[in-house]
Amino acid sequence: MLKKFLKIIGAVFLLLLAVLIFNTVNYKSKQLQIEALAPAAINENCIGHLSEAVKIKTVSYDEPSKFDAAPFNKLIDFLKKTYPLSDSILNKRIINNYSLLYKWEGKNPALKPIVLMGHMDVVPAEKSENEKWDFEPFSGDIANGFVCGRGTLDDKVNVIGILESVEMLLKENFKPERTVYLAFGHDEEIGGENGAKKIAEYLISQNVNAEFVLDEGLVITKGIVPGIQRNVGLIGISEKGYLSVELSVEADGGHSSMPAKETPIGILSTAISKLEKKPMPASISEPVQHFLDYVGPEMPFFSKLAFANQWLLKSVIISKYEASNSGNATVHTTTAPTIFKSGVKDNVLPSIAAATVNFRILPGESSEEVITHIEKTVNDSRVKIKKSGHNNEAAPVSDIHSEGFKEIEKSIKQVFKNTLTAPALMIGGTDEKHYSKVSANLFRFLPAVCDGQDLKRIHGTNEKIAIDNFKDCIRFYRQLILNSSEN
């Protein structure tokens, strides 16, 4: 009897092994097979143009009182002088005083237009950080093969790169088949309510229904995707939602010599601890599934085996993602306590404690589900819960079979030799959240090659971009405009 049982177990094991190997062998590559083009010649003046743009301190602050209009006006004037063909041939409109919208009329009005986006503002470079910088944050230094300073990666590289490519095509007497819009907001770093949102509202009022919209976002990763030696161009097809929630507890105050058994700070701390210890369940959302489908076939055999057999090994994949902060954010609606306020003096019991917790919501989940999760997890009627600040649901997932995705993918392959491509989930937020009524297909991609250290420089110290990389950015936008005119 035991021998028969062992034979059955052995047969089942062999059958399972055969299924695993069969699925792995038949897990075919989704990579577009296309040759890279010879690099287009780029005018060396582009380097100085990016440098000059970086020197203009178009900083966005959370406090409206700190807004300084002068640098934004200066940048608008600089773009007008630097790109005279774009300024005169394209139909330029200034939106809400400081944002720019250019319309490059296409030859075929039957074709849907495309929208290329960027933003002109940057985050502050705080004085306390200056000692950590190897150069002045707004110096625009050109040194050791780099253009240095705030905005070189986020996001003047896009604004200047797009305009350089358009000016280049205009000098070649090129006219696109489909209309091309260039949309540059001025307040992305604080939500885009006065910039991108107003541009989108104008486009909607003009009944613009774009084939696709491309904004900043994910990059061409270098040495970041585990198990893959080649660079990977990640095309964001969705972005996580955003929800901040204020938790508060009120009680009688008093003297610290006679505290109650539980104080507002203690009650609130317990609530936050519960939320940190019990996040929302992990899941592989649609954008992440598409990412796995694209990178899985390019992996070494055993990793490929896992991705090819998710029906059995999905929990293993998820646990691997959960091991790092960035990976964990890919498979979870994340929980991040960011503000805690309470107390005025060391010997006075506070009567109120309040905390803000920020959640980044996976596609397929909603802010209401997050609120329900908070209520069930905290399970304490003394803790009051309310939404705080702005709230964005996760973006719809754009179609990876659409013309827009194919054109972006093709352009990456043509400009960045030997680079893999993959759809992916954008963890942070972009101005594209305002464009859902402009197009069904919103993509997030910055044509810059970045390793782990480069990514830390975005909003951090020593932000810079390699000159050769910047030239490839220009080539990418030029090629994308050309490719979009072929359909």
C-alpha cells in the first residue's frame, strides 16, 4: 500500500515538474524586434539651453505666499527666444498666466492628436542641504560630461528635450501628419491644480480627444530590475492613487503628574501601530502583471520558471517583492504615517492628538476601501477618521495594445540600443491625473537612463544628467513624433 502511494506521489511530482517546464519553455518573449537607428545629429547648443533653463529658479512651494512669478515669466521669455520656430510656427497659448500650450497643426485632421507633456517648476533645494551638494543647485554647471542642477532630471529635461526635438524638425521642414500638442504646466510639484489641470480643461473645451498623452514618469533602468543585465525602458501605464487621512483623539487634559491610564497620544500611537503592522493585502495589479509578462521571459531560467507559473508560485513572487521598500510599494496599497501633532509642554497632558497617514492606492482598489480598512484595523471608536487634503483614485490602466504604447516602445528601441521595454506601474504621481478626459491612453516615461544613484538624485542632492543621455532624450522625442506621423 505504501509503495503504491509513493508511486502516485512520484507520478504527481513528475507531472507537476513537466507542467512547470512546459510552461517555462513556452513562455515567449514579448519584446518588439526592431533595430536601433543611427543616432541623429544633435546641435551642441542644446547643452547650454538646458543649463540656462536650470539657472532660472522656477520653484514651487506648498505655501502660496512663497510663489514668485518673476522666474516663471523669465523662463517663458527664455523659451520664446531660444526656440523661435516653435514660438512662431506653432500656435502658442499661455494658460493661467504661467503654463504653456503649443499646438503643431497636423496635415491630416482625421488622425487623433498626441500630447507631449512636461513641467517647468522644480522642488526647492533647501539651504540646509546645500553643504551636501557638489555644485550650487541652480548653477546649471556643465562639468565632467554632465549638466548639473535642480530640474536636470525632474523635469526641465522634458521641457527642453521636447522643444529641442520640435525645433530640430521644424528646421528640417517637417510637418506632422497628426496634430501635436506640447503642454508644460507650472505647478506639478504641488499638484498641478493651476497648471496642468487648467491646460487639460482648455483641451477638453476644444473637444480634443488624443490618441495618447505622454508625461514624465518611469525611466530606462540600469542595473535595477533583478535578474536582468540589459537596460529596461519602463513605460508607466497607470499610477497609484493618493489619499491622506487624519486620525485624531480627544480627551480631558490635565497635569502630567496624574495621567489617565490612556492618553490621546497613547491611543493614537496604538492606532497607527496597528495600521503599520496590518497593511492592506498584497496583490499583483494589472500593470504589475503586464510588467511580469514582459520581463519574465527575459529572466534566467529559475526566475523565468516562477513568472511562467504564477498559478502555483504567485505567493513566492509577492514575498520577493515585499522584501524591499520599492518592491513592497509595487504590490501593496502602502501606509505611511507622515505627521504627528500633540502637546504644548512637558508637564501638561494634551487634550488632543492628531496624525496624518498617507496611502498610495493600487489600481483596482479605492479610497473608500482604504477608509473601511482603517476603521476595521483600528477598531476604536475614540479615534476619529477623516480625509485630509486632496484625494486621487488610482489612474485607469492604459492599453498596451494601443498605437500610443507601440509608438513609445518602438521609439525606445530605435534610440536606446539593446534596451528591453516593459509596461509598469508608476508609484508616484504626475500631472497626467488631470488628463483622463483628454485621452484613454496616458503613458508616463522619461527617456533617461538611470541607475539607483540617479533615482536618489530626483528631489535629492546632486541632481544631474549626462550630456549624452540628454541628447538621447531629444532623439527619443524626435523619433516619437516621426513615428506618430506614420499612422
